[in-house]
Amino acid sequence: MNNLEFPTVTADEIRAIEARAHELRAEAMASFLRSLGRGVASLPGKLAALISRPRHA
């Protein structure tokens, strides 16, 4: 039951896989930075809302 067969991959296929991986990493990093920017941009509004809330007894 140790019959493992690995597909042969050419150098061009490896380069294509690496290029796609690079694209996916770049997209993930861009998405992370966008969400981080949105979070930082929303902080002043959240702090202002926290301070300006009416205080209840």
C-alpha cells in the first residue's frame, strides 16, 4: 500500500504556481491593511461617541 505517485511538474508550472501564490499573498496583505485602516479611521468616532454619551445614574 505504499504506492505513491507524484505528478511531474515542469519549471514553467512551478513559476506559474509561485506567481499565483505571490498574487494571493498580495491580495491578502492589501485586504488586511484596508481593514486595519478602517479600524484606525473609526477610532476617533468611537471615542467621541463614548465621551459624549449621556451618563445614567
